[in-house]
Amino acid sequence: MTMELKEKFEIWRDVFALQVDFLRELGAYKLNAAKSDLVAAVASNQLAVARMKAHIAQELQGALRRLHQMEGRTATKAKRLMSMARNAAYIQNGDDMTRSRMQMMWAAYKVFERMVPIDQLDQIMQQDLHPGARKGTQYVNKEEPSEHCHDIPDHIDNAHMLIGYIKRRHYLPLRGSQAHRHVMKVFAAIADVAASQLSKMQEAIEDMRNNTYQVWNPLIIAGLPDTMDVKKILYNGMKEL
């Protein structure tokens, strides 16, 4: 059975729900490695290395202790993502939605779009724009329904840019039109990122538990909080630190 767009977006909730467990597992994995390296460095009288490993271990211990502060915020956001998934899926209706629903839909889209890693967003941006989707007759102006929509300018050359343009103009694509299919593809691509992110974290946690995780090839995980503790867990022990 094909998964509905709303259900695909709802997987972002599972991504957020797993984030704290992922960070806790990663932090503990790196902490054990740092402690092991510290013992080895002391035994071989590599005092500079020992001091560095002791510092890394201390920072990781502190970051792990403070992870509980992130749990509450993460749980709250995970719940909000369920309603956002419903709002984002309104795009399936094309022009057949109220202005208030359109505003909720775009607000939800913005949240999900920001969580997509830049390399995957670049792939979405490469979706070419069909000439038929440029016609103003493919759209409805929800701000001024009596006004005709302008044709899409030439500099808008991919489906991702199209979304930014029609969002600013308060346009919605006519349901079932070529433009609507283009916009739906972008929404679906952003929703699909959640499943791949969830799978990556689950595999990484399994690798850590099996002691086969590649510390030198860190995952790019969508939607992680941009905090110092998260950065310490993700990057402490990397060669550049």
C-alpha cells in the first residue's frame, strides 16, 4: 500500500523522538573510546595525548548529563510535528483550501524544509520545471481571487524555486494541474527525507551497540538542535578538534 503524504510527514515525529537516544548512544560510545585512549596514552607516557583525551571525556560526560534538558523540548516538538504533518498534506487539495489553511500549510512546509540536510535539498532543487507549469492559468491567487496570476518568470528554473515564488505571491496550483504535480513532488521529496533519516539513526545505534560505528564518518542528522552540547557529542574526538 502506498503511504499517504500525511503519513510520510508524520515520520518526522519518529526522527525527533529518536534523537535523544541517538545522541546518548553516540556520546557514550565516544566517551568509552576516549577513556580507552586515555588509559593507553598514560601507559605509553604520551602526556599531551592523555590531557586531550581527558578533556574530551570530561566534555562528553557533561554533555551527556545535560541531555535530559533536551528530552522535554524534543517530546513537545515531536507532538507538534503531528499537526504540522496534517497541515503540510493540505497541498494535496491544490487550490481547494481556505486562506487560513494555506497559511498553516506553508508554515508547516517551512519547518520541514529547514530540517532537510543541504545535500538532499540540493537534489530536490534540481527537479526541472515543466513549461506547462509556468502558465499563470495553472494557479489561483488566494489573496486576490479576482486577479489573474502572472506567468512564472524565466529565472524560476526548478520546482523548489517555484514553491518559493508562489508562496510569496499567495498563489496555489489548480488541483490536478501540471503545476500541482510539480509542487506535490517537492513536498513528497521533503517528506521522504524523514524515512531515510530515521533509518540512518537506527543503523548507527545498532552499529554503536555492536562496536562497529565509524566515528570518523559522522552522520548528518536532520533537525538536531544547534546547541554546544549537541556539537560536543557529534564532533568531539574528530581529527580537527
